[in-house]
Amino acid sequence: MKREHILSIPAKRALKKFGADIKAARIRRRITMAIMSERARISPLTLAKVEKGDPSVSFGIYVSIIFVLGMVDKIYDLLDISGDSVGKILEEERLPKRVRIPKSKIGDA
């Protein structure tokens, strides 16, 4: 029985583009599928799944392939939180309006 992956349409598109970009990078470097799968220590079938954007492939395999392509430094910026403006807004919404010191601590100070 095949396990279905439930992804939103934008997520599916992004994964397919990611796979296509990996394939293009491999071809630009003139690396055959056989050599890439050997270097990444995966099967050629798994590499084909990656290049098609198959969501069943683990992120670790994607990282291994990106390493072989010499682009692993790009992983560090993938979800760089310093540029997460939505997260910052949500965090600021949860901040208290005022900071109060409990009365029991006022006498201790």
C-alpha cells in the first residue's frame, strides 16, 4: 500500500522546483546520475525521486546531495530566523503591555 503525502499545492510546487534545481545543478556540473548516487551513498532510484521532488525522500538525503554539489553552505540560510518578520510580529504580539514586580518582591529589594 502506497503512503500518500498530504502537501499543499504551493508546497508540492516548491518541492518539485527544488528537485528540478538539484537536477539542473547536477547536470551543469556534468555529474552523471550514477556518480551522484554513488557519492551521496544513495540508489539511482532515490536520486530520481529527489529530482522529481518526491516528498517521501528524507531531508537528510537532500542535504547529502546538496553537499555533493558543493552547496551545503546554502542550508545554513534556509530558515534564517533573523529575517523572519512574521515570527517577530507574532512574538511581539505576545509580549506583555507592562512589566510589574510582584508586591512581595518590592519589600525585599
